[in-house]
Amino acid sequence: MFVIGGIALGLLLGFSLQRGGYCMNTAFRSFFYEKDRSLVRAWVLVLLINVIGVQLLTELGVLYPLVAPFFWPAMIAGGFIFGVGMVLAGGCASGTYYRCGRGMLGSMGALLGFVLGTALVDGGALTWLQQSMRQPTLDVRGQEATLFNVLGIETAGLRWVLLGVLAAAAMVWLLRAPKQRFLIGWGWQRTGLVVGVLALAAWVLSAMAGRDFGLSFTQPTVALTRYVLAGDDSGISVASYMVIGVPAGALLAAKATGEAVLRIPDPRTLLRQSGGGVTMGVGASLAGGCNIGHSITGISTLSIGAIVATIFIMLGSWTMTWLIVRSESRNAQRAQKQKQKQQQQQSRAKEAFV
Amino acid sequence: MAGKNTVDKSLDLKNEVCPYTFVKSKLALEELDPGQVLEVHLGNSESASNVPRSIDLEGHEVLSVDRPETSHWVVTVRRSQQ
């Protein structure tokens, strides 16, 4: 039953990610480099649904969310590395999975890289790095590092006051959004709503299967790799089935709109995306999560570690984007100068001829 | 719609993904003179939706977004007057 439930949830998620073009790489980058905030709004809506939903379900005794220890060096470094990697890979972890489904070979290279990178740090040759960087942890007076514990909030009433204030601020910002123009597929409202509800459903389905976490991509990827390559099924959970469903769901969505086409990038781009995938995998396995595990599921539990990891994922993506913008604009300037020089030479040659 | 405007520069980004699609489109547009028209060929729906939206918010005029083939979008933009 959990196999079918997991795959079904993955299919729906993949379908929605494709329809909504829900790429958190684009969302995080746009904070700094673009004036369009549509995908940021979709993310904020997902968080709104999940922060409130997880808190409600916890108080009702349905969920017992697990908050990872705040191993800050690994979260800071891993988050930053992941952020750099996802820009090079041309998509975040979930973005890479769903784009594989619709036939983008560059994303398949990135996914293979991601598998390699996660395996390298989680059980592979670089496991010592993960272990040593996860040694120093911080807690709040012996309790897990969550926003509530940091602020010393212990009663349900105060918890809801804080959540109410945060939710109100998010709502005001979302309601003041300008109309989203040049839309293909779903708008940010529908994308955020559907992905948000599916992420919450992942918490409930996982809880039913005895796993106290929501949607994630990193750990399930490691678990699937170990199972496929070494026959070790100890890490396989309902989340692994969801991950399998995502590319299939995206393929169905892309088929319907005629976008399911095998597409091969030029060799340089393929290499860049694959290398980006390795980088992303190393970062995610150090940080203990990716743009989904930390930036959606982890933040739903108001974990300080997830918030810090998300901030560093953003910093990594901004840094890498800045480097790309700089090198591209240099290339453009160089090309223009060369063109001018050629034109000058041509006109000089003409003058000499006359 | 695109036919009415003479295209001053054409950019093939069908095999590129974000952020390269936006970065290259923006730089190409900045090289043009005000009022000149850029045509960008894109190969995925995310870029075909995000590139015109971002360029529009930069203040340039998006003239059209066409889809000649199922996974081929053409965006034509006129550079702003500034």
C-alpha cells in the first residue's frame, strides 16, 4: 500500500512540478538577479501551507516531526556547495528529477552526477568529511534548535501567535502580487497550492509508514543507489517510491503539452550540468538535505538548521550566478570588440583599394 | 506579429537552460540600440515563460511569444528607449 501511495504521490508531484515549471533554482536566483518573484511566491505559499499544516498535525498527535541536529559547519558549507551546484546543473534536486522525465539529457547527466556526489559523501570515499563536519552541533539549552525553542516559546498559545504573525506577513505579500504575465502552464498560485498540499500529504503518508519526515530527495536518492548497486534495501522508505514517481509524472504532464522531447545540449553544457550534479550531490549529502528536504520540509518544522542551510543554498546560487553573469558579459564585450576591429580593418582595406 | 518587425539580432538558445537563457538574452538586448528588435529561440517552457516575464519587468517591450513547434518558442523583444 505504501509503495502504491508513494509512487502515486510522486506521480502527482512530478506532474505538478512540470506544469508549474516549479524550479527552486530560478526562485532563489530571482531574489537578486531578476525582478520577477512568481516562483518565490509559489515557494512562500508552499511554506505557508506546510508550516501551519505540520504544526496543526503535530498538536493533533498525527505527526511527530523529526528535527535534524543543528550540525552547523556541514549545513553552512553543504548548503553553499549545493547552491553553487544547482546553478551549474541547470536545476535544483527536484527540478533535475522532473526535467529528466521529459527527456532533457543535460538533466539526466546532472542526475547521474547527483547520484555520484551523494554516494561519495554518504558512505563513499568522502564519508570522513561528512562525519567530521557533522561533529560540532548546537542546541538550545539541551533542546533541538527550532525557532520556538530559540525564542523560548513553550505554550501552544504563543506558538500560534508567532505563526499567525508570520502567516499574516506572508499573506499580505502574496495578496499584493502583480498579475503574472507571459504564463505557460500553471500560475504561481495553483503551483504553490498543489505542491504545498502534496508536500503536506507526504508528511502524513510518511507518518503512516512510521517515518517522521516529509518530502525529501537526498536521502531517498542515496537509499535507491545503495539498493540498486549493492542490494542494500535498509534505507528504502516511502520517500524513495515518491522520488521514482516524479520523473514519470513529469513525463505524463509533458506528453500532454507536446514538451516530452529528447533534447541534447552541446558537449560543454552537458559536462557543466553533470559536474553541477556532482557538486549538488556533495553539498546535499553534507548539509543533510536539498532545496526540498531543507527548504520545504525542514522549514516546515521551523528548524534553525534548515533555515540556515536554505540561506546558504541561496548564497551559493547567487555567487555562482554572479560568476556566470560576469564571464558572459566579458565574452560579449570581447566579441563586440573583435567585431569592431574587423570592421575597421575592412574599411581600411577598402580605403587602400580605392 | 513578429513578421511586422525587422529583427536586428537573432539568438539561438534552444539547448540552453536557466540561468543562461536569461543572462544571454539580457546581454544581447543591451548590445542593441534602443528600439532595435531581438529574437530569442528557446527550447523549454520554463524559459519561454520566465525570459519574457523578466525582460518585460526590466522595461523592454515584449512584442510576441510564438510557438512554431511543440518544444520551440520564439520571443521577440524591442529594446527600451533608455
